[in-house]
Amino acid sequence: MAETITLKQGEAKLLTLTVTDTSGAAVNLDGCTFFLGVKAPKGENYVFSKEHDDFNLGQAGQGIVSVFLGDTDTNQTPGPYVGELKVIFPGAAPVTVEKSGDLAVSIERAITA
């Protein structure tokens, strides 16, 4: 998940994420709980976030999850953002969060007619 995710301002998009281990192998995410938050690089509050129920987990066993971003999610000031995908693995204590990684997110200005 090292590449920058580029989003168009105000455009709905299905965001698909693959979680891998340090060797590049997909991590089995069956039974995990997810949270995605996106904020400005030095911001304290998320400009948008997605809870577990927002995720499509059909390919979680292969390390792939997706989440739909609506036009209101991406309708942010153009520029760089930091995304954070949090994964809680089954059997972990509720306070134990395994963070699978930070994401570089870029929102590009929408082109208007």
C-alpha cells in the first residue's frame, strides 16, 4: 500500500485495498474489523472516515477489502492527505489495534465545465 491513492474532488469511487505482510504476501483478513480515516497531513480530525460496516469483505481471505467513497467524502480541498487503515484481528483484545499501514492520499481539483 505504498503508492499514492489519487481521488478526484467530489467524485464517488470504489477504493480497493490489498493488505500484505513484509514479504509482500497477502494477509488473511477473515474475521477482522476495519476502520479507514483520512485527514490533512497535520490535521487532528478526519475529513472523512469509514466504519467496518462500510467495507466489502468478499475477498478478505485474500487480503483484499474495498470501501465505497461517496462524492461528499472526496469533496475536500485539493491537496495531500494521510489515510489510515486500522485492522483489528480476531481474538485480539478490544484495545489492541493492528495498524496495517498509512496511505498517501491526493485529492485533485475537479474540472468543471
